[in-house]
Amino acid sequence: MTTPLQSLDVKLTGVPGPSVEGNPFDGDPRSLWRVNQYESPLNLSEVPTRRRTGFDGRKKAGRKALSRRAELLADLQELLWAHVAAAPSAERNAVLTAIADRAPERDHEEDARRKKLFDSQVEELLVELEPGPRVLLVLQGMDASGKGGMVKSVVGAMDPLGVDVAAFGKPTARQLRQHYLQRVIQRLPTPGHVGVFDRSHYEDVLVPAVTGTHDEDQLAERVEALQFFERELVRRGFVIVKVMLHISPQEQLDRLVSRLDREHKHWKYDPSDADARDEFGTFQIVYAGLLEATDADHAPWHVIGANRKWYSRLAVQEILIAALADLNLRWPAADYDIAEERRRLLAS
């Protein structure tokens, strides 16, 4: 049973934010694709990859809705930045506290487990994170599932000065000598920004699980570490949205072959893509267990059918709109005499 996160109920001064009416989906985007609506254990082969869940229109209507709602997403991102930059400190603290309250309270048991799962450098980096509201969009999916296009088409609608995008590939030799979360923490968005992870900290469980480089106990500890990690991020003001772009094996094959058929797309293909296809089923099994284990109301997983790129983009855009709108922010009021400033400008 899905449980949409409750919007913040914080009394703020200033000008009301933009209206978010006009959701193009027949359903709440906070729960429409939520992973916890499926029976456990999750079987991704039973999750649709092409169905237009909650949307009656076709491609043309979907693209039109995507364009129409892009301006709203940009306004909400600007509102987030305005709040961090100019809202009264008491109101900023109130919003931060309300976000932090979404995560379970830290207790002695968590402290003890973190001592085992995190090293001192990770804990130090987490302490040094500047508190403040921000959004982190985590994008996961098989090769050619549309993560890069999502960044360009949906995230690209927002002001690039307020967006932090990070892509996580194979760790470098230096990163392998560090705790696996260290490189992730170093790329987290700052307060007021929307951060996007094109692949993420979840690769540090997926890849070892599929390749067999870690045993079950080691993998279980990494999953537990991710749970504590995301709790701590929420306590620091993060609004976490996690999306798996779910495509079928045939759709993936068609997209990969298409890259070989077009010279200007050869750079996007890697011979390892063919190797990964041999493990498609294994990846799906590992993904299913990982999604279930790390889904939480304060850090929800959404599984979105991505065979239709326009549909998955529209869905992610609406999830982001909902996440930002749920903060219930207001445009900060002017802390100066507007009439006097107008007079001074006109006299200049």
C-alpha cells in the first residue's frame, strides 16, 4: 500500500508560490509509480515497461504536457533557491526541521551500526554538509534506459545555476582506496539546488552483487549503509526522489543497436554493454531486492516504465513538481521600502 509523503505544514511569510494545478496524470504522482504498491517479493518482470499508467493521451499530448509543465518546474526550483537565499532565518530553520522530521530519529542502535558501516572520513563529510533544503533526484536503470535524456529534457528546463548533475561511472583507483560513499558525498547538491545523480550510490551494491565480488553479508551491510546514509541526508534537509527507469530487454536491444547504426551515436556505445545484456535477468533480480530494501517514505523509490521516453520524462517531471510543491514555500517578502526604491530608480 503506497503512502504519499505529507506536505510540510510550516507557517511562512511572503508571497504564495505558483499554483501546481494541472497534473496531467489521473492519480497522485507521489504514489502512482511507488514500488511499495507491488506484492513482495518484487518481480520486475511483472512491472509494465510500456503502459501509460495514469495517462490517457498519446505521444503528442504527452510532449505538449511536458512542455507546459516545464515552466512550473523551473519556477518551483527558483522558489527553492529564493527561500534559501532570502527567507528569514527562523523560517529557513523551520522548513529544515520539518524536512528532517520525515526521517526516523537517530538512536543508539543506529550510532552503533554507523560506527561499523561508515569510516571517520564519511562521518566527517556528513557533519560538514551545510544544512538546508534541497532536492536529490537519483536516476537508475539499465544501459540505454534514458537517464541521459532525462537530464537533458526534464532537468534541463531548470536554471542550470541551480542544478548540480553528477554521473557515477567505474570508480578510479584513488576512489577504490576510499569508502565507497565518499565520492558520492562530494557530489551532493548544496542548499537551494536540485541535484541529479545519473547512476548513484546504488551502483556500489548492484555491480558487486552481479559480478559476485562481494558475499551476501558484505552486500547486506552496504544496503544497510545506504539506508542510514539517506536518513542522514534527510536530516540535513534533503528531499530524496529515487527513480528506476524500467525498460524491457527488447527495447534495450533496439536502442543499443540504434547506437551502432548511427555514426554520431557510436560514442555512446561501449562493448561492455553487450556483456551487461547477458546479465539482464540477474540485474533485474538484484534491482528488485535493492528497491524493496531501500524504499522508505522519506526516500521513496518509483519504478517508471521507460519504453516510451516521452512518458517516463513526463512522469519524472511530475514527481519533481510534487516534491518541490510539498515544501509549501513562499516567495520571500522584500526587506526594503518598495515605494522608496521605485522612486530612487526612476530618479536615477
